[in-house]
Amino acid sequence: MHTIQNYINGNFHDPVSNDWIDNYCPANGEIYGKIPNSSKDDVENAYIAAQSAFPSWSQTTLEERSRILIKISELIEENLQRFAEAESKDNGKPISLAKVVDIPRAASNFRFFGNAITQFASESHESIGQDAVNYTLRQPLGVVGCISPWNLPLYLFTWKIAPAIAAGNCVVSKPSEITPMTAYLLGDICNQAGLPKGVLNIVHGLGSTTGQAIIEHPDIKAISFTGGTTTGSHIAKVAAPMFKKLSLELGGKNPNIIFADCDYNEMLETTVLSSFSNQGQICLCGSRIFVEASIYKQFKQDFIAKVKRLKVGHPSEPDTNIGALVSKSHLEKVIQYIEIAKQENGTVLCGGHEVSVKGFENGYYLEPTIIEVSTDECRINQEEVFGPVVTIMPFNTEDNVLQMANKVKYGLSATIWTNDLKRTMRLSNQIQAGIVWVNTWMMRDLRTPFGGVKASGVGREGGFEALRFFTEAKNVCIKY
Ligand code: NDP
């Protein structure tokens, strides 16, 4: 049994209340560790450590901050296997995925922001005719809160804390209590890399206790949150009256729009990934597939055939494509959505059932599921399922598919498959989403802005946008 502790002021601590939560392994349904259910007192201790570290860290040269961040990145890479095993065990994702996506991208986050901070600049404006010059200072905010979800645990955790500390802030953070392990391992890596004590503090526990204590802390200046839309809305309500800066990356119900003139084979390969990678538990997954009517029949046949070949299995098996869902309650939620789809006259074309993996019968496994729908207005097409379930339906015209693509409350990402340049331009301008991929999916360049519109969030992270979020602009006007 593992015992995870809070990382505060460079040291590991039990929770003040001695209150613990069980940590489950999704692959076999067993409890394999315990984690703190931290209270306000732990968050306060983390805040005090962060506040004490801030004067010195905010004055640390950019070269030194950069050096430490890059060192953290290198140490994550050196420990790739260990981190990938831990992520896979905690989350249920195939180890093959953790090895090529989650952990390398977590390392990239530190390397990228370690470099980006040395290039981050602000503007100056000469007030001609008034004998004055204005310049903008970009000052760190102080102590900031970072709260991340369970689907890409270390990847999304570091996506926030790397820019926050690069910009000179100190952090009180909380990973999801469902997947705390890699954040816990990161504490030790930060110490090895020489990150000064108190710059990063990691407090584990439930959203309703630990997370709540972070968002309502009066002196935590900003909250960067990735998670569900309902939680995001709650955070906004609590934090807004305190005038905290907020960055909210929330849910999605992303359209995958396929035109007959696309590169068919490439589209098919990628659509399998954009539908079912990480058991469909990626906020960017294209869960609503719209296919131009002229190729619908062919697509349906080929897609089903490919999806049926995906292997659902134990996450540690190298040939597993679909691992376990993250928790029993999440599995139940996803199954409930499949039932709702059936009641709404959706046709399950493949999948739809739990899978019993030999030797791991209590794990949370589900077949990748394709549901054919005849209208986009059903719940399965409107609500975020966040599991290995996609819908497919044909469309006739560009206008028709654009309307359906936009007729959801979310607006995170969209994928378009076409070789028509004019159509690409028209649709990418009009689709309501923060990110539009054309002829690809989840290709990420860390310099680009990342975030959603509508119920998918507020604000942008990524690149200099993240550094802008984690700094306050101050205008200085000098008359000469
Ligand atoms: P949740 O919103 O349930 O939780 C996210 C984090 O917030 C967790 O650490 C959670 O803790 C914490 N939390 C919950 N309640 C509070 C509270 N009152 N105050 C402060 N923190 C709180 O999301 P999930 O973890 O279930 O993640 C899945 C969701 O995340 C999906 O909707 C998905 O679309 C979205 N997501 C969005 C992304 C984006 O970039 N837009 C990327 C990835 C995921 P606890 O675990 O204890 O509940």
C-alpha cells in the first residue's frame, strides 16, 4: 500500500487532520494506497510556505528559473518508465500512451516554459508630443492556485504549474484525488532539481474540501482550473467576488466533421484515435462524428471494422489500445449514457458492454462504443460523456453540418477533414471553438493559445498567453 503525502515547503507531510482517502487502481478495482484528505489547515500551511518563498523566487533571475525548470524536465524524462507506470496504474490508461503522451508532454511543459520565460517581453509606448514614455511591467501575481483533473494527470498539472512558477509566482496546487500519484512523485523531482522550498506546494484531497479551501482562500490571487463545466461554474461563483484572476478550461462535446473529399485513410486512422484515445477521456476527443452523406455508408462499415479490432485490456499490456476507465462511478455514468442513447432511439453499432479482463474482473473496462443517431438534438449528442462513446450521423450540406456543430453549449475544439481550401477557411472561421484542427487531431504546438468558448471555459493558456495570465500588467508612465 502506498501512502501519499502533501508536499509543502519542500517536505512531505501527513494531513493535519489525519483524514485519508482510499486510492483505487482502475485496472483491478482494488485499493492500493491512501492519500490525504487535506483540510483548510493544510491549504493554509501550503499558502504560508508559498507566501514566504515568493519575495525571493519572484526576484530570482530568469536564467536561474529557466535552468531549474529545464532540470525538472530532464529529471522527468530520466524517470519516464517510473512515471508512466505510476500514471497507468493510477488512471487505468495504457502504459504505451502514458509513455508517449502523458509523461513526455509533462516534461515538455517544463522545458517549454523554462525557455519561454527567457523570451517573454512587454511593450513600451512613446507618447509622442507629450514628452513621455510608457512601459508595461509584467509582474508575478504572488501565490496562485492550480487545480487539475484526472484524465491527463501529470500533463495537465504541469501545464499550469510550469508557467506559474516560470513567471515568478509561488503555487498551491491540487491534482485530482482520483489520480494523485504522479503529482506526488513530482515533489521529489522538484527537490532534486533545486526548486527552492515553498515555490511549489501540492496538497491532496477532495475537491469539496481541499479544492474548496484553495478557491476561497482570500490571499490566493488567481485560480487556473481544468475540469468539468459544473465545477468551473462553482469556482467562478466563489472566486469572482474576491476578484481573483480566473482561467477555466472546461468540458467539451467536439464535432469531428468529415467531408467526402478528405484523405480517407488518414482520416479513418485519426478518427479512431480522436474517438477512443485514453478511453475517450480527453476533453479534445471528437465525440460527435458528422460524415458527408455520400461516404457515410462506407465510413460506417470501415470505422466499425477498425474499432472492433481495438484491444481492451490491462493497461500494462503493451498491445492494449483501450485500458480501464478511471473509476467505478465514471464507468457507471458512461454506461448510463449508452442506455439514454438507446432510449432516444440511438442504434449501438458496436460496443456498449462492460468487458471482463481475465484476472482483473473487477476492473472498470468498457468496449469502445459507436452509436448511430438520426438527430443531433438528443442527449447523447449534446452532453459530455467523457468516455469511449461516439455518435455518428450523416449530413448533406456544409451549412447543415455547421449548424449542428455549433448547436451545443460547449465550444472547445473541432476537427474538419477536407481538401477544399475555401471550405476550410469558411468553416474554421465560423465554428464556435477555441481550437480547430484541419486534417489532423490533437497536434499541439505549445506556443499556441489553448482554451474554449461558451461552456468550455474562459481565458487562454499556452505560450505567452499562460505567462500573461500568471502576471499582472502594470503601466509606468515617465514624463521627461
Ligand atoms: P472535476 O471538475 O470533477 O474536477 C477537476 C478538479 O477540480 C479535481 O481536482 C477536483 O477534485 C476539483 N474540484 C472539484 N470540486 C471542487 C471545488 N468545489 N473547488 C475546487 N476544486 C474542486 O473534473 P474531472 O476531474 O472529473 O475531469 C473531467 C472534466 O475535465 C471533464 O469535463 C473534461 O472535459 C474536463 N477537462 C477539460 C480540459 C480542458 O482543457 N478544457 C482538459 C481535460 C479535462 P476531485 O477530484 O476531488 O473532485
